[in-house]
Amino acid sequence: MTAPTPSRRLASAGAEPVRVPVPLGERSYDILVGRGLIDEAGPRIAALGCRAAAIVSDTTVAALYAKRLSASLQATGVRTATIAVAPGELSKSYETLAQVCDGLLAARIERSDLVVALGGGVVGDLAGFAAAVVRRGVRFVQIPTTLLAQVDSSVGGKTGINSPHGKNLVGAFHQPSLVLADTALLDSLPLREMRAGYAEVVKYGLIDDPHFFEWCERHWRGVFAGGPERDEAVARSCRAKAAVVARDEREDGDRALLNLGHTFAHALERMTGYDPRRLVHGEAVAIGLCLAFRFSMRLGLCPGQDAGRVAGHLATVGLPTRLADVPGGAGSADALLDAMAQDKKVKDGALTFILARGIGQSFIARGVEADAVRAFLEEEILAQS
Amino acid sequence: MTAPTPSRRLASAGAEPVRVPVPLGERSYDILVGRGLIDEAGPRIAALGCRAAAIVSDTTVAALYAKRLSASLQATGVRTATIAVAPGELSKSYETLAQVCDGLLAARIERSDLVVALGGGVVGDLAGFAAAVVRRGVRFVQIPTTLLAQVDSSVGGKTGINSPHGKNLVGAFHQPSLVLADTALLDSLPLREMRAGYAEVVKYGLIDDPHFFEWCERHWRGVFAGGPERDEAVARSCRAKAAVVARDEREDGDRALLNLGHTFAHALERMTGYDPRRLVHGEAVAIGLCLAFRFSMRLGLCPGQDAGRVAGHLATVGLPTRLADVPGGAGSADALLDAMAQDKKVKDGALTFILARGIGQSFIARGVEADAVRAFLEEEILAQS
């Protein structure tokens, strides 16, 4: 896989990036997908109109890319400052938010200036929230540096931090003015993080696009290798999420479909103490997707063949697919159900799930009996022990 | 003034409150003005649809009114919780914001529930901001308990906290769903706070409504005494501010008119270290209004008679009107100019001011020479020494 990569890069270096519009009225913006976008960031960001741009990143990503980005911006006459926080989920805190806000003010970022979030989901959520509240809102640009961030958190405008009461409980809806998804940045991403992001790519096929799922089955190697398939996977994922978000910006209805696999996933993350050494979000999603399909199958909604294909594909790329795959164990059915109840509103013993009638045929199922979930989880645990 | 008050209260107790609509599209809401509204808060808030309401207040106001409000809400079947912070500007901090957000989450406030801000400007700004960010936004209701909060901070949707870099630099535009301005709550307000709020009432007349200024000159005693004139003053002020805000919700243009007197006022507050023992905001505004008119006069824009009437009326109600009235002194002209420069963008030695061609004829003046401001301030200081 090493030989073709350089020529591919050369071939696409001068190519126009793929443009994915996110149509949200006066909050509309574009996602650009392509290799090498970070080096074109200066003129693209300057075109939005600003005197200064503050780059918010984590220390790991900043060491890799902040200088290149800063140089590109300065070359267009935009003044820059860089604010780097500690990497990891712990930076989604009140304290780090205060640190970033004060850093933006110290950098004399005005209402007409810009915040540039350079990093993965944590940086995007944190920097986006800081941008939403500093001077009651300045514009921001996302340059997501992980596959997960490119296909998930860069679309939708959800920003925020964690509270001791739970994840993402404090934040704002703040749409970016531009997203630059530079797929070449993923070349240096650890394989495990690449796989984790890929689980969310597959999810878009499973929600409502069976052709995209088939495409994934055929082309996943190119996505991982960094060929034009990677750009296509990122662009199709963004387009899919944008379509859902455009229908339901404030998450009152349809947007819940994006939670396919996530009720199980959040419970698994809680059970493993959000410890990335045991389970990262995308791995939890991979298991969650498989559980959602097998649960749908058990309820007589979905053919077993489809549930098998989902698990088969995710296993092929190296993702976990079963509760038994959780290092250290996922806990009992009761414990998992309790963890779900904390996440979702449980009304009179019933939960809301995203279930599926087949690949690409997911739907919102309200009033799912907690007892049915428990029985399913018990079976899963039994079958795998 | 004691005898007529009870009968007035009886007369208006059963009366319908005055309704001031704030037309902001899908963010439109009503301000209700009248005596005794706090005891009708339950059904009015419950009508917005919610299972729970969290009352955010400061310990002083909570001790006076939280139980009455809570009882009124509970009588309609709304679950309540009360979160009380320390009184005073220091509560507009990152730390207190975190405390209020976590308090709302601990009280299990959901997206469909409500936050009720019960207090003055500090509580309104803090609670409104917490409501804007908890679960990425829950609705909130304002019950302002000072005249200043009733006529100023309850209209416009500006919420926020202070940063070490300056006041109100971190926050959100978050419109309330309802404002209940209970003018009977002002009966217990200290006279000094009543006067301070009154300076903002007068400001609305000075901006663009000379008839309202005349009305103030005639009826201010009733405003202070708590008669129907108080309701009228609050309602007219809210209507005036609502009209400006409706034209310019995000403060990009016309809304700057509301800053009449405030460039001087902010400089005075900065010079007195934001120490309320020396100067409270409304007192600074009173001096600022007089300075804005005298400066306009000095620039040949405004008749001296109008500047005299402004200062005359504010002095009549007991408000300060001159730099010399600042306890401990207001500092030199240069020091004041420096303090202004921190507040406003100074472009090439020029400032933006709100000036006036007469009472009710204010306008945005860009490019006011710093030298002209300095010379004016030097004259003021000289004339008063």
C-alpha cells in the first residue's frame, strides 16, 4: 500500500476539494474535504473576513500542525495566536473553558474575528463552545484532525463541555462558518483511532443508505489507506449527517436517528469509566451498532442476515462487535440497563431506541420495554460466555 | 405618600398587568408589568409548559421572595428547586456559573423545563447565561426585583459573566420566554437603588422620546412612591428598549443608542474600581447622561437649555450629575480617556459616542476626536474645582 500513496497525493494535491454544503438558512456553511487543505487554510479563512484568528488546539496536535496553519494564515495578513490545552477528555471542563475564553480575550479576539478549532472532537467541542460565548459569540472554523471528528463532530453545531453530572451537559448550538476536513492529516492517525472513526462512517450507511454500506464493504481498504476513497467516505458521511441536521437543527426529532448504536455505546463507555485504554467512543459505537441490529432481529424487526453483515463488516476492519470484546468485561445486563437509564429518559420503564428493519432502514422506536432490553442483554452475555 | 399607597395597591391588585410584547420572530416574548405579579407567577409560568422550574436567586432576594414564588409554582403542580448565590457582582464569575449549571443539573432540569431568574441584574445575567448553556439551552423566565433590572436587563436577551479581562465578556444572547416585572417588589428597594434604576428610565426619554422625558419631569414622584406612574414608567421603558432591540437583536447597529451616557459611565465605574460604595451603575449613568449632553452642547450640537434640563431633572431626584459628585474624585481627564479607550474601540485616536442634538434626539457619532473629549473633560474638571 506504500507505493501508490505518493502518486495519489500528487494527483489530488492540485485538485479542488469536495464541497459539502450544510444548508441551515443564515447559519449555512461549507465543509471542504480533500488532501492538503491545511496549507490552503489561510486564504480560505481570510476570505471569511477577519483581522485575527486564534488557533485552539491540544498540545499534541499543536506540535504537529499549528505552525503550518499559523504560517498559512499570516501569509494572508491575518494575525494569529495559538492556545493549546492538554489532550484528552478531561479538557472538556469548566476550568479549561475559562482558560480558553480568557486566552481568546488576551489575544484580543473581537466579534469580527475568528476561532479556529484544530484537533479532534474534544478540541472541536471545547473551542466551539468558547467561540459561542466569548463576547457573546464569535465565528469559528473547524479543522478536524481525526476521522471521527471529520465525519461526526464537524457537522451539527453541537459544542460543549462535561459536568460532574454527565458528558456534554453544558454547551451551545454554534454552527461553524467553515469546516476544512484535510484527509491527509489522517495519515498520521493511529490505526485504532482510524477504526474508531470508521464505525461512525458505517453508521451513516446503516441509518438510511444501504448503497453506502455496500460501498463501505467494498472500499474500506482505500479509506484506511488514504486514497480517493477516504475523501469520498468523509464527504458522503458529512453529506448524510448534514441532511439529518438540516431537517432538525435543534435535535427535537429526526436527529435522534444519528444515535443509532449510541444508547448501547454510551452505556458501555460509562461501564468502562470512559477509560480510553479500555474502550474509545468509536469502538463502543461499533459494538452498539451490532447490538442495535441484533436487538432489532430479536424483536422480529430485522433479518438475521443483515445483523450478520453489520457485525461481519465491522469485525473485518478490526472493530469489536460483542459485549465479550470489551476489555475487562462490560458488566451484567442489569448494570448496563442502569447505565442506559442515566443516559436516556426512561418513562414508566420504557426507553427510546433507534432500531432497524434492515441495513439502511433505521427508525426511532419509543416505548421499548426495559424488560425486553434486559432479556436481550442477558442472552448476549450468555451466548458469549 | 403613605396614605394613598394601600388604596392604590387594592385598586391595581385585581387589575390586568400591562403587557409589553417584545417582537423577535420565533424568540418573541411578553413583559408583564404590574403589582403583585410574583403571586400569580405559578399559573403564568406553568402556562409555558414545564414539569419543573429552578429558581436562581441571590441569598438576599431568595430570603425575601423565593418561598412565595416557589409556593405559587408548586400550587400549579410544577416541581421547584432554589439555587441561591452570593449577592453582588462577584457572582458573575466562571466559578459561580459552574455552580449554577451543576445546581440545575442536580435539580434534574430537562430541556423542556425552565429556569426562573429572581433578582437584579447580576442574577438575571448569570441565571440567563446558565439557562443558555445547560443542556445547550433551556428556557428561562425573568422576575427582575430592581428598577434597573426591570427597565434594562430584562429586555434584550444579553446574558453573561465577567472575565478578568473585563465585564460581560463571556455570555450568550438568550431571550427569556416571559418577564414578570412586579413593581410592588420595588417597595422594599433602597432609595439609592431606586434612583440608580431611574437614571435608565430617563435615558429612554433622552434617546428618542422627548414626551416621555417631560412625563418623567412631571411624574417622577409617583414612580418613586409606587403609584400607577411606576407601572407606566417601567412599561414605557421596556417598550422603548424592546423597539430598539427588535430592530437590532445582535447589537450590530442601532442598538448602540442604548449606550447613551454609557461610554462616560463605564469609564467612571472603572475609575472607581466598580466599588458600589462609591458609585453604582445607575449613578454613573446619570453623570454620563449629563456629560453626553454637555459634550454635545460644547460641540455645538445641542442647545444649552436641553443640557441644563437633563442635569436639572436628575439632580432633582437626587442623582449625581457632575464629575465632582463622584465620591473620592473621578480622576484626571487623561485617566478618564484611558478608561474609555479600554471600553470602546479607539480607531486612530477617534472614538464612537452617542451624542444628542437635543432631548429625544440622540445619534451615533463615529470618529469623535479623542482630543476633543479630553479638552471637554478638562473644562468640566476645571469648572467644578
